[in-house]
Amino acid sequence: MLGVRPLPPVPPLLEPGSGDMAVQMNQRMTLTLEDRRHHMMVVVSFTPEQTRMTGFTLTGQRLLDIVHEDGKVSIWQSEQVDRDIPARWLMTQLQLAYWPKAALQEAYGLPWVFVQKGTQRALYLEDELLVMVSCAPDFHALKAGSKLIINQPRMGLVMTVETLKVKDLAAPSGSGNRQETGQ
């Protein structure tokens, strides 16, 4: 499915609870690599105990499941995925996109440099740009309709992520109490 170039060193991975979130997001993800596009649906959940990303084909077949909890990252991937998925690296990309600015600034020390200007976040390894996250001016990370682009120049990979639905996992789950937004 994907042919990725060699990965740069992996940035620090923050503990799931450091993002101070309890949400589940249904997303549409497009990966562009070497002029090829790969589309999939993704369910991402952030809780104080765990970060999980499960990817599906557009027809609903599960492609991958990545879990970060108890200081470990585990991955399952379907035989349909013909390349090893860099699970830890992917988890750091999610954090760079969705974690609060203060948590990221605290986590990234030399040789890592985190910069946020307006609606763009960048992560450098010394002076080399590794990742650029770009959002629309009206972007709100945890709302349906939000769209962001994660560009990884060294890998030649661009991920476009559109959030379709958000569920507040901290809200009571009784009838009429579900805190869900979506299209």
C-alpha cells in the first residue's frame, strides 16, 4: 500500500493523558506518496489512559490498529498493508496535530524544536524541518468539519485529515446525554 522513505529519528512520544482529552474522532484520511493517493477511514480516540488509531478501507475492512498505552506502542496490520507502518512515528504526528501547544513546548527539548505560528505547527530536528501541520484559519481540532494537512518533507508524505464526527468520551453515556457532533 505505501512505500515510505527512511524515517528520521522519532520525536518524543507523550503519555496519552498529557493531551487532556477524552474524545473519539471519525476521520477521512488521504495519504499522498510518490504521486499516489491512498484513502482510508480512521477512528482515533484520545483518553487519559490510551491513544488508539484504527484504519479501515473505504469499504470497511480493517487495515491497522495502533495503540499507545502504559508507555508502549503496539500495532496490528492487515496482510493488505504491504509495508511496515511506523506506528510510534504516526502516534507522534497525531500528538503534534492535536495536543495543546503548552504540552508540546514542554516535551520537545533539544535537538527537537517545536514552533507554532498562527495555524501552522512545525517540528524541526535541529535545523531540518521534519513535519509541518497546516490548518485552516477557522480550524478547531475537536470539531466535525475540521481539516488539517500533515506534510513530512523527508519522507515525501502528505496526510490530509478531515474530521467527520466527534464524540466526547467524558460525557455520560445515557440516552439524550451523548455529546456528539458530526456531518
